[in-house]
Amino acid sequence: MTTGKELVLKALEDLGVRYVFGYTGGAIMPIFDEMERRKCFTFIMARHEQGAAFMAQGISRASQSTADPQIGVCMATSGPGAMNLVTAVADAMMDSVPLLAVTGQVATGVIATDAFQESDVVGVMMPLTKQTYMPLAADRIEETLHEAIYVAMTGRGGPVLVDIPKDVQTQAVSDGYRFDPSAFQPELPGFYYSPAPEREAVRRAVALINQSERPIVLCGHGVVSRSAGEDLRIFAEKARIPIGFTLHGLSALPVDHPLSLGMVGMHGTVEANRALLHADLILSLGMRFDDRVTGKLETFAPNAKVIHVEIDPSEIDKNVSTMVALNADVGEVLRLLARDPQITSQPRRAWFESIEAFRRETAAEVEEEIAAGVGREGRLLMKYIVRRLSEVTAGKDIIVSDVGQHQMILARFYNFQTPNSWFTSGGAGTMGCALPMAVGVKLARPGERVWAVMGDGGFQMNLQELGTVMEYQIDIKIVLLNNGYLGMVRQWQTLFYDGRYAGTPLKSPDFGLIAQAYGIPYRRVTDTDEVGEALRQAVDHPGAFMLELRCDPSEIVLPMVPAGGGIADMIVSKKQIGESK
Amino acid sequence: MSSNGQPKRRAILAFVLNRSGVLNKISMLIRRKMYNVETLTVCATLQPGISRLTLTLREANDAKALQVVKQLEKMTEVISARELDIDQSFWREVAIVKFEGDNNLLAALDQRFPMEILDRRERGLCVAQIAGTSKRIDDFIAAIGKEKVVEVARSGFTAMEM
């Protein structure tokens, strides 16, 4: 007789899953046992469930732009196993990343008795996922998993959870059970998904675009995940509109394109933020006007009309009021716009002249800093390292970043050339994401070089995953930017807390010995002359490599829109900080 | 689009799948987004498996009220949701009131209100039921007199558009 655990694996197989990341334990043992027998997936054992969920995210994020989009799958046992998934699941929700979490639950007979390793996983995950499921009979397992993956991957992506009691895993299906995966259609009368744009709204958007004198495109995550960068380029070149990127919109198209302004927002470029401030039209594509993009809402883009293209209707008019709302798939809208003969090409000379002036505002100061390469006490500057990394890789390699100063500096200075080549925790800002996420990214895109860039704080939050890198021989290049502090919080303390460094300095172990313990070659770099060569050594080494670069803790990420301030309050130069201090 | 002033009373009507966890999700949404919800009622509909949910709240800002509707609609289990037009809809609730009343009071109440006496005990303890607008129920309780009321159970609003 077919049992529940067999159907779990059959469903994943039918859905094209190739990797399962996880950690076993009492309540999930039947599924793991079946997996060992069938050998239909590559199972990757993480060293902590959070690591498994970030690895699964890596698969989803990196493969979404390929011909074969995969959903990342992670598995954990009940209670603590499931609870350890929570942070990375919440992270996937914030960043709209499809993810399937399968957890074992205690047997139905003891649910709600505070049984050993019992937690209300469905209750905990409900507000952090697109949908949660608990199939209570083996007959329900296949349809549940097929529906769950449909929900996770359709429309705005997000995580789903399937919590399966242990007795349901071993239960036999009833007589005459049949399930045809190819004919399955989930019955979801309340699931709203409308990818096709309304013609009338497109017409109104085109009219606004043609009338505008100072338009700007805000390119968001949706453009990357729908692989619509090329259509955006064709449209923007034809209409002559400059493009600013959100954090997750980066790598939609080459960031050194003449129309590119780089990233917008709290640590965006001077030109992107000034352009936003002066724009008369914002065409926002697949993004959600996060507070890190808008700054203070009351003063955001005061003179601009807004066209908002977004697949999730609840995002439209949530933070910023729109003139034209296009609740549709951004890929389909861009396909139309790129080919719409109604779009007129306009020189917009005055607008581009002001943008060139914005570009020049701090360019010399920044280049001077990068040329020096070092800050206080001759310690390396992160922006220098990122510039070198950009040169060594020609901007073509994949970058997986942790959270903090190095993340903003990568977003600002890495010369992204490859579509969908930038992965990081944006909305949730989860430190420790990079090392495990890079494992999943490398497995999804084995032919490309993957760099995992992190600080000394974030690295130590998930460094146990070096064990996974070692065991499965994952070829990632780890770049550890060690400044002995939690740098971004330190920066806020410098600027807004009179330089009291509460809870930010940290003592680290000898990272060389740690790398050695995991059998990963390692090099420490302290001088500017060595940086380029060390990066090339990492490139040339077949297999994982770890570089530790000793950085200047006093480096400040600029520009910066102070929290609670508007974009006009942006600090652009170190000189301004000197004055205010 | 937004109007700042006195919080306006609003009713949102939603049709939802009658599945476990739906109410949990909706109450979590109310807490998470800090909506100022006053009443929430759920009942079955003529269509099996689908429930009717009426939610009333006070919100001055139209955009914020629209967000409540959009966030509800985002849930897979919510088939549709919308705000009712306050001038085109009936809002009613039921109250059960336990109070101490003599024959005179009961006769006076009976004159003014379409109530139903459910039970009457010695020493004048009564249980009465009344249905109607919020104001009618408020008036009914006031007519009894605060000092005589022992307990009040109000259902919260259910609403329907013309």
C-alpha cells in the first residue's frame, strides 16, 4: 500500500524538485527514511535548520530567471526544528521568494497535549507565509503539496508551509486513491492572480510617459524575477528615461548602462535620489515603495505622478498614491511597453543635464577615497575592495551578500553585468543569510562563480554552514570583511548616538584556524597591493576559498538618508558629517 | 484621497471559505496591522462551505480602510471583500439583556421597544431580547436604567446592502 511519506516524495518529484535541504529529527524520520530509499533528490544536510531554509531560498532566487525555475525545499522536524526555520521563512516572505518548508509534526493522537517536541507550527507560520497546510490524511498529501507549490510560485512569490503529523506520513492511502498530477487544478476561489494588464490603463500610462519632462523608472525585484531587464532596456532607451534600482532590482540590467542611476533610497546614489526628488513622473516596476526607498513618505517625490506596475494588488496605493495602477505581471507590461509604437522618443535634454550634474556632485570625493584605498591606521576601505572585486570579475560573477555596510557598499559599487546575479536579504535584513544562501545559489547555477560577501558579525551567525560547504564541496568564494564591529549599527552610533558604541565591538576567533578546521584554503589580506591578487587567487583555486580582509571600522556608507528623514535630507559627503558633529 | 477628521464608522463585508484557521488569520491581521476593529461577526451562507463575515471599524482615512479590504482579499481563503456604502446598507445587532424590572418598567419598555421577554424569575429578574440598530439597543438599555442592568450580551453587527 502507498503511504503518506511516499506521496510526499512523489509529489516533490512530479513538481521537478531536485534538491532538498534539511535536518532530520523524530517527527520527520519516516520521510527521510523514504528519501534514502528512493534517492530521487540530492539531499543536502545543513548544520542548522535556518541554514537549510536559506539554502532553499538560494535555489529559488537564483533559478527564477533561468529556463528551469525551481522552488527551494527545506525540511525539518517538529518543535525546535520547525522553530529554527522561522527566521528564514519570514525572510522569504519579506523578499517575495518562493519556498516550500515541510515539517514533521507529532502524531495526530497527541497533538495539543504538549507532547515531546510539539509546537504550534501552523500557528507560528501563519502570519509569515503565503499559506500554511496540515494534511490530516495520507489521501490529502499530494493535492496539498501541489497546491502549496502553486501558491508559492504564482503571482508574487512567497513561502508556504506543510506540517505533516508523523502518523499521516506512515498512513496508507484509502482503497481506490487516485491522483493525477498533470490534471490537477487547485481550487482556490479566493486566490487572485491577474497577470494581463488592462489595455486602458496601459494607454493612460503611455500618455503620461509621453507628456513627462522629468520621468524616472524605479526598477524593482519583479523585473529581475520576471527576467524583464532586456525589455526594460529597450523601452527605456526608446523613451529616454533614466532608471533607478531598488536593492532587489539591481542586476536587472547592467548597472553601468548610460541610463542607469544606480540604487535609490537610504543608501542610494546622489543622482538616483536627486532625480527622484525632482521627477515629474515615477514609473515604478515590480516594487513596493519600502521605507528604505521612500524615506519620509510626506516628502517623497513631491512633484511626481506615479504609475505603479505591481502584481500584488494590496501594494498599490499602500504607501504612495498612484495616478495609474497596473495590477499585472511586470514582465507582460514591459513586453508591451518595449514594443508599443505609441511611445515617443524624447531628448529631455534639460533633465539629462541636471542628472549629469547630480552625478558629478560627489564623484570626485568618492574616487579620491577609492584611490587611497585605506582609511584610519591604514586599514582597508570596503569600497576599495568592492571596486577591485568588480574589476577582477568584470562584474559578471554572482554576488551573495550578508546584511550591513558591506551590503550597501556592494549595492553601490559592484558593477553588475549578469541578469539576476545579486542575492541578499533585503526586507528582513537577516544577518547570517549569505553563507547558506550562497550554497543554494551555487547549486542552482553551477556554471557560474559565486562570491559570498559578509562581515565578521554576520559570518559568525551561521558559520556552522562551513560544514555543509566542506561536506558537499560547494565551490563558493567567501569574502570576509572584518572590521571588528557590527559596522552599520556602529555607523548609526557615530552619527546619531554621539559615538557610544553599545554592543557593536566584537572579538573574533582566528578565522584562519576556523577555515583550516573545515579544510577550506584561507588568506588574510591587510594591504591594498594584495587585494587584487588575493581575489584572483580565490578565482584560480578550484573549490571553496576564504579571504579575510581587515577593514577600517570608521568607514561610513554614504550617501545616507537619515532614518525618519526625507530624501532631501540626504547626507552626501563626509564633510557634512564633520560640520554636524 | 484621505480625509482627516473624526474616525468614521465603517463596515466591511467579506465572503470566506469556511476552513480551519481563517478566523485566526483574520484576527492576526487585525492585530498585526493595528486596525481599530469594533465588531466581527461570522455566519453561514446559503452556499455550503462559504461564510459571511462582517467587520466594523473606526477609521478616518479612506486609504487605510481600502488597505483593510486589500489585505483581506490577499488571503487565499477570502473570496471577496468590500466596504459597504454607509447610506445604502442596514447594520443590525441583537442584544440579550438581563435586568431587574417590575411590571411597570416592563410595560413601559414594551410600549417603546419591539422586545421579547425570554425569561422572568422571582424578585423581578428578567431576560429580554432586542434586535435593531446600535442606537435602538443603546436607548433600550438607557430606558431600563443603568442601575437595574445586570448583564448585556451584544452580538456585534451584521450588515447588508440594499
